[in-house]
Amino acid sequence: MMSADQPVICARDTQDHVWRLQCNEHTKKCLYAPNEELDAEGKRSSKSLEQARDCVTDQPFDSKKLEAAGYQMIQARADAPYGWTRDERGRVFQTNFDLKRRVYFGAAYSPLKVLEDPLESKRTSIDFGLLVLDIYHPGAEATRHRIRLFEGGVHMQPFSSEIVVAHYDVSHHFLDPLLRISTFIGEPARHDLHLNLGLWSEVGGLELHKTSMGNSQLWRHGTAEITFDLWQSAKLDSYARLRTGLGLEGQNDDVNGYRSAVTGASAFELDMVLDESGFNNLRFEVSHEIPRYFTTVDGGSHWSQRLKADLQLESIILAINDQPVSLKLAVGGEKRDDLPGVPDQWAFVVDAGLRFSLWAPPRPR
């Protein structure tokens, strides 16, 4: 395949066909490909190559003259932009996807055996993200901004939903270490300790639940946390980090009405892009939240707690019109005592589903 980084020359043969040429003077090799797509029989069609660069010049194409000059003529595929390739007919398609920049919606199913009707599904769910956008600033002190708008999910039965209106967090790689430790046991050595601090914030969170005491709404008005990246990849798109901070929330149910709380929260997050083309993405999170409610329920404690763990693998399996369709496999557990009418015990769920990304450009180089 022709290189997307090297110049391409267009030449016209005696039959008035236009060819794309890319010759290397050092290796004495010339790659050539038609400037149009081919049909199913391998003949030129009237359709021009999609996403092809303009040719540098237009000159006569004389393969015999090039061969006489010592060049080896090699039939090849036309060049394509970064993140794309072409098939043997010259048709272009995307092969690199950035799931950190996309719009998506998905549907999933959690296995649950129903004796009356084994085909009946009572654990279907949908998830969505209006905008997922990572903005990366490369350099010695790289920075990555992460923006999420209207992201969440809905479980059909038993009904529950969780949505966040806006999320923003930032990771930064500090060039200068916080501590420089020198050891003198054996050969003298220096060890640097970097403190890569960042910010994590959310506003407009909402959880809806149906409980034995009616409907319950949990409003997460705002949360601000400090992050500490234990490990960062070169592009900061993969990381392991700790975060901790405070939030303001309020809960309303049909029995106790509205009551507000200040919540202390902490979590460990692992987010990894497992391959250079962005096809496989792994995410793991363990979180602990301790809301302190200003009003008690039936004379109980002001304090509650929420424990949650999630593991998710998302892999792209195909693309429709260059928009990826990915398979999502997830397992999670949750234990909480802040919802009246919900038992204070661990609940686990396993689900599998598909996600459709409506926009996912190639990953930055």
C-alpha cells in the first residue's frame, strides 16, 4: 500500500487512464495504482477514489521508461489517510477508532431464568452518551481533558436509571518530580517520585429507583475530587488512579420526603486501551461513598454508605458506514444502605450487549 506520508504523482497512460505513482529513488521501486475504484470484475469504474489526496502533478505514464531506468514496477493499493485503509478494489474504510471521542447508545441483557417463559427478558437495559470527548495536548508535560455530557443507563425491570448531565476531569504529566530519592547501598542511584495530580468533577447526577416503599430519587447536585495518577500511558489515554473528594446530594422518596447530605467519596480507577487501533477497551472501578444526611429516617443514623465495583470490557466487532459496533461485557456488584426499602446486602449483575457509536474518529497519532 502506498504511504500516506510520501508524495504521490498522477500520470496518464496512452489509453487516457490516470495512475497514481509513488517512486523511491533509493530502493528503485515504483508503486502504482489506478486513480479510480475498481468494480467487482477488477475493471475501472467511474467512481473516483474516496479520501484520496490530490496528485502532485499530471505527466505521461511510461512504465517501460521507468523500468529501463532501473525501477521495479509494483502494483499496489492507493494511499489512504491515517486510520484508514483500502481493499483490493480501492474502496476506503476505517481501521482505527477512538472510543474516547464518540456519541453512542447501546442495549444490553442480563441473564435471568424465568420458568414461565424462558424467552422473556426482564433484565434488558440501555446506555447512552450524548458526547464523549477527550482533548489531548501532547508534549513533555502532556495533558488530557475528558468531557462527558448526558451519559448514563436505564434498567427496564426492576426499573432503575442513572444519568450524569456533565462530567469533566483532567490528567497531567508533570515533568519535574516531587521527590528525588538517592540511594547509596551498592552503586549510587537516583529514584524520582512524581505526583501527577488532577481534577475530577460531575454535576447534575440523577438516580431513579423503584423500591418496596415507592419511588426514590437521588440527586447528585455536584461532586469535586482530587485525582492521583499512579500510572499513566504515554498518551494519558490509559491510567490507574486514586481519587477522593466531597459532593452535595439530596434524596427524595414517597415516604420520607426530601433530605440532603454531604458525601465523602473515594475510588480506584483503571482505564486501559489494550491495542494501538483502539479496538479493545478495559475499565475497572471500585468506589466507596459515605453520605452524611442532615435528616435521619425513623431516628436512625445520619450516616450511610455505598460500595460499588464494576468491570467492563468493550471490543469493536464491526463497523457500519465506518461507525463502530462494539460488544460490551460487564460484571458489577453493589452494596448500599442509603435507599429506604432496599435491602442492605450485596447485589451482583452480569450483562452483555452492543454499543453503536455514531461518531468515532481515528485515535491521535
